[in-house]
Amino acid sequence: MSTNLSANTSSSIREAYKQFLNTEDGARAYERFKHILYGPDDSLIQILNNNVLQCLSSVSADVLRVCDIGGGDGKRIKRILGFLHQKFALRFNLDFVEQSSTLMRMADVHEIEAFTEVRKLETLFENADLRGGYDLVFLIHSIFAFQDGSATVDKVLSLPNSRGMIVAVSNAKDSFLGGLKELLDASYGDNRFEIADLMRILENRALPFRQIPFETRWAVRKEALVQETGAILNWLSLGRYEDLTDGRKGDVCQYIRENSLDLGQRIVFSEDEVIVLIWQPGQPNRSLGYSHFGRVPEVGRKE
Ligand SMILES: C[S@@+](CC[C@H](N)C(=O)[O-])C[C@H]1O[C@@H](n2cnc3c(N)ncnc32)[C@H](O)[C@@H]1O
């Protein structure tokens, strides 16, 4: 694999992303990144659980069928199912799809096995043989390497049952990290599949969806700035930050300075993220199914 970012125009960011996540370095880089942005209690999962999934309390089935696409090391889906189990006494059938054998090895599901039947599928989602009929389908920061966006989205859309919900989480268009990715990915021959690409496909298909924006904020002490931004850049560049040209590194540093808040001892960062909820069009119980989300703040509702 080429390690020279400046001469990378023929290589694919989507392939590089999947390969990096299939290494110990990649798994560590992502874990470190998550810890910086979301903290040890994972603020993203707290938002999902408390602001979105809690509103599903009146789901009528006792056993929910769940699919987690690109589940990584499984920590997040364990937190989600643990929450729903403790709060609503639900049980689950989980299909856990992950292309990285490194991350799949780390995905220890024994903590949820008392209330969850788990089927692990170590494969690309595009190739996964899935049962369908799910109540919940999760895509948590896992759409970026979808190979053929449109066909892959069609496969995702085919998965929920008639009352089911797809829950996709990603950085928002024009977010802080979105801008960094643009700088870091410039020399690849393709782009990551982003949330705007997903929403464009949904709009073209006239499918109902709802966006729930949220903000992830974090701060670093000035003395740790180089180390912490280095960890973020290491993840976003897929371990190749050091291979960037000096000019590109200068652009990245300037971008970070211009898009953060210097409070003297600490530098504050903010990332705009979005939860996209997608459901089946024309389902008979739709008003019932979605009244649960009445309390969720929303923008850009489409129906
Ligand atoms: C950024 S990580 C997120 C992991 C987890 N959802 C989380 O939030 O911690 C993206 C994950 O999606 C997986 N992934 C990306 N594209 C995939 C695909 N086409 N099929 C299966 N897994 C995929 C990667 O291997 C990686 O584990």
C-alpha cells in the first residue's frame, strides 16, 4: 500500500478506510479519537439513548430484531441494547455486521448474551446475507466506505420491517471534521460516502426521513494540543498524517486554528453531527409508529 498521500490520486479512500480499520493501529486510532471527542461515557451514545431510543418505549414487540452495520468493536451497540434492556425489559436478536476481523475479534458480546441472541457476520455489508425484518437498523459512523452508494443504500432500505426504523449517525455536512476530511482526503481518487450523499438518495426516492442535529464539544489543554489534535489527525488521515506535504500540513494547522476557540489555557472544539431516522413509506401504522418521536427536536423533516 502506498504511504505517500501526495501521490495517492489513483487510490480509493473507501478501500484505505476499510483496510486501516482492519489493523491494530487503525482500531487503536479510532478508539483514541472516540475517547477524545466523546469521553469515557460516550456522549454520542448518551444522546442516542436518552433523546432518541428512549422515545421507542412503546415498541410493542418483546424481542426486538436489530441489525448493526459496521458495528466496530461492539461497544456502542452493547451500550444501546443494555440501556433498552434495563429501561424497557426488552430482549433482542442482533445481527452484527463488521468487515474488520481485527474489530470483530474485539467485539466481545458476552455482557449482552443474557438478553440478546447475537449473530456475528464478519463480512462487508454489501455481501452480507441478512434476514431482514428488523425493528432497528443502526449505521453509527459506518457509511463512509459504502462501495456503490446507491445500491448499498437500497440494501439498507430493504432491511426494516413495516414498523422498523433505520438510525444513521454521522458528522453533518460542513462540520469541523468534515472540513478536515476534505483537506486530508484531497489526493485520493474518490470520496467518502457522506451523510449528504445518503440524504440525496433518500430525497431522490421521495422517502420520509427526519434529521436530528446535535453538537459534540470537547476541549484540550494547550500543553496537550499537539498530542490530542495529532490523535484526531492520525485517525482521520488513516495513519498517514506524517506523509502529507508540508504545505498541506500548514493548511490543516491553519484550518484548526480558524475553527477552534482559544480560551488561553484550553482550546475548545465543536463538531456538528446528525442522526437521520428513516422509515418505510406508506406503512399503515406510520402515525402510531412515529408519534414516539414527537418530543425529539428536529430540523428538515421530510414526508
Ligand atoms: C468509524 S467505525 C464505527 C464503529 C462503530 N459503529 C462505532 O460507532 O464505534 C466504522 C466501522 O464500519 C465498518 N465498515 C465500514 N464500511 C463497512 C462495510 N461496507 N461493511 C461492513 N463494515 C463496514 C468499519 O470496519 C468500522 O468498524
